[in-house]
Amino acid sequence: MVHPALNPSSTAVVTGGASGIGLAAAKRFAEIGMNVAIVDLGHDRLERAADHLRKAGAKDVLISETDVADMAAMVELAKDIDAWSGGADILMNNAGIQPGSKMFGPTDNWHRIFGVNLWGPINGTQAFGPGMIKRGRPGMIINTGSKQGITAPPGDPAYNVTKSGVKTFTEALAHELRNTADCQITAHLLIPGFVFTELTMGDRTEKPDAAWTPEQTADFMIESLNKGDFYILCPDNDVPRSVDEKRMAWAMGDIIENRPPLSRWHPDYADAFAMYLRDKGPS
């Protein structure tokens, strides 16, 4: 089965498309022969990425320096896409930042992270979604979440909160779309594993053995979209799906079992979690 939007007549719009997962996904859309628009900051980065997309086979390429946190700018972008190709069929709200945050640290970081990671997908969906529905063509909205938005490991609370919000927002979007008459747009939540990108590389110049490449992630995404998956839970070279499932089930168990929050990292539950991870899986 192939998702009906994955065809050469479609137009794909990818935010955060100049590098990493966004660029890898844009290349996959280009290889299908689509029109591909990439949205990011940094003109030179966008131009380099556009060259890759043309070589990959894109029918046409549009680049846009647009701040996804700016709703008015995203509305203008949607108008530009309408004028360029007739409108978007695939919207991938992928732009994300992770400058780091602390619970009682600078609020500027919190505002920046929320603006891009959470308001970016909301703005993109609200700017493009109504037009995508109205066109009556098969399409999809893909929002990039994170496992950190589900298990919420300590250390970067603002990032975790935004990615948790993206999960909840995308679930609500899927419900809205499937209950909208004559709507042919589907919603999907991409949940990457450890991927070696500009966001995660830090001081490293070589990909860690545990990490996937952006290309592996994009391939897994396309395969999952063609299966009709909503939750696109990506493994990596270190953590298989079975372990992710156990970690996520344990996190939900904090509520069901009335344990302390984030008990996976609570010293009183360390042995219990280790035993659970070794011996049990979700029912």
C-alpha cells in the first residue's frame, strides 16, 4: 500500500528542511518527483539543500526563510505555496531547536523552544490545514515529536514539554481530520530515535554507532506512512522498539500505579524498573 499523497503530482512543504531529518525527508519526496518547498533559517543553507533536492529529482524547488514561530509569516508562506504550485499536499512540521533548559533557568530559552517546537507545528497546521482540506486532494500533515515528549527524561524540561504538546496536538488533529466530512488529509506523529543531526551532534564529528542517520529515519517514516501508521516510533542502533515500549508503558504506569512522577529515575524504584525492563513487557 502506498499513501495516495506520495505521488509525483503532490507538493511537499518541509519546515526545518535545510538539514537533518527535514532534508532527508525532503529528498525522499524529491525522489518521488514532487514539488518540494523547504523552510528554514539561513539562505546559504537553504540554497545548498535545494541543490540536493534538484539532483534528487524534484519537479521544482522553492526555498523560504520563514520563522515558524510567526503565525503571520506562516500564513504568507501558505499563500506563496498556493501561488507556486496550487497548494500543499504534504506538510511536515519538522523545525525544532534544543538549546537546553533548566526548570528555574532563563525564561528566554523556554520562549524560544516553545515558539519553534510547539507553536511551529500549531502555526503550520492552522496556516495550511484548512486549504489542504478544501482542495479535496489526498494529503498528510506530519509533525515531528520526540520520545522525550512521552517518557520525559530529566534534564531538559522545556524541550520535553513542547514535544509532549506536539504529541497531544497531533492526536487531536488526527481526530479532527477523520471527523471532518470529505476530508482526505491524514495526520502522523514522527517519533525519532537517536539520530545524528546538527541538533544532536554537539562536539562530535563522527556519527556514534548507536545513532541512526537522518536518511534511515526518513526511510522508516516513508515505510510507516505507506502502512498507514499514526505513531511512527523509530528505533535506532541502540534501542529496539521492544525497549521503547517498556519504557513508555512504565511511564504510564506511574499514573496507574500511583508511583512518584518519573519513577524510572527515582532511586527507590531503580531495582523495580531494572527488573521490569528485563522480565516484563506491556500487556
